[in-house]
Amino acid sequence: KTNMPLPVGSFLQPSSLGEEKIFSLIKPHIKNKRILELYAGLGTFTCRMQPDAIHITAIDFASEAIFKLKQQCLPKVNTIEQNLEMDPVETEVVNNYELVVLDPPRSGAKNQCLKISKSKVNKIIYISCNIESFARDSKILIDGGYKIKVLTGIDQFIYTHHLEIVTIFYK
């Protein structure tokens, strides 16, 4: 772990217990994988995945967050600043990875899911905090041939009606 000042407007997982649970669902799928992490932010999951992964490409639109992630000098991580809604990662690029992990904002990842749905990647881990955008994006992935293997609700937003959803899709 590294102590670093956080950029203004940073998003962190609301509870450490919820964050631990989310990572426990991700961890069994990352060993020796080339991972495309979309909406990586400050690297909450990137930093924890990188010891077991072969390589991670971490992408986020928040320049300060990606800059902070890059400053951590993680040896297996390549960081890219990119607006995934306006400029999603192309299907041909997604095909270079064995696992896609995405944790989009409340608005979801419609345009990115349209590209992923056409890819050959056989496993996707989708983390969502909004059931409406998750349902829309899931339909795109399912229409592209993916199936839901695991869907877990996590009470990450304690004392609210919101749930974090962690879903594993496979082809």
C-alpha cells in the first residue's frame, strides 16, 4: 500500500468490508491472466490484481486518478487515460485480453459493452452500483453471447437502498 494524496472528486469504495468482498469475488479469476480493466480509477482493484496477473491495462477517463495510479509504478500495469463512453476500447483490442474487469460509474458502460459484446474474450467481471444501467449493459452482453455465471449483491452503501452488484459473465 502507498500513502498518496487523493485527487479532488476521487471515488473510493464506501466500505472496506464491501471492497474486500468484491475483491474476493474477483481474485479467483485473475491468476496468470492478461487483464483489461476499464474504469480503473485510482486502482482500487488494479493494485490488488497485479501480483497475480500477467499484465493489466488500466483505463479511466479521470486524468488525475490515472496519473496517481501510474505514480505507484506497478510493474505489470499499463495506464491509459481515455473516455470510454465517447471513445470505447475497440473490439479488436479487447480480443488481446483473457479477462475484462469493469467498474463503471452509475451511468454504466453502454458504448463499451457494445464493443465487448462482439469480442472473443471469454470472461467479464462487471461491478455495478446502478441496477438500471447494469440491466441495460447486461442485455447487450447477453445478446452478444455471454451468460451470467455468478451474480452477487453486496451491501456496499451501508444505510442506503443501493447495492453493489458483482457479476461474472462468460462465453
